[in-house]
Amino acid sequence: MTNSKTKAFTAIILSAFAMLAAACNTVEGVGQDLESAGDAAERTTDEIAN
């Protein structure tokens, strides 16, 4: 990767992390968000399998 691409990628990752941190202001909130994402992924794979 070039230096400018690396900087852009880093900026995107940091921005995403900041938005995630702002959305989940407690450890419990993070756990709930992760559980919700896992449930959604499981439903999607079940739909694809059937």
C-alpha cells in the first residue's frame, strides 16, 4: 500500500471506531451490539442455507 492509502485506511478505521464508541457508551451496550450483530449474521446464514 502506498503511504497515502495507508493514511486514508487508518483514518477510516479510526473514524469507524470513534462512531462505534460513541454509539455504545457502556460495556453492556457493546455486548448487546455484538450480540445483535451475531444474531443478524446467524439469521442471514440460515436464510442462505434454506
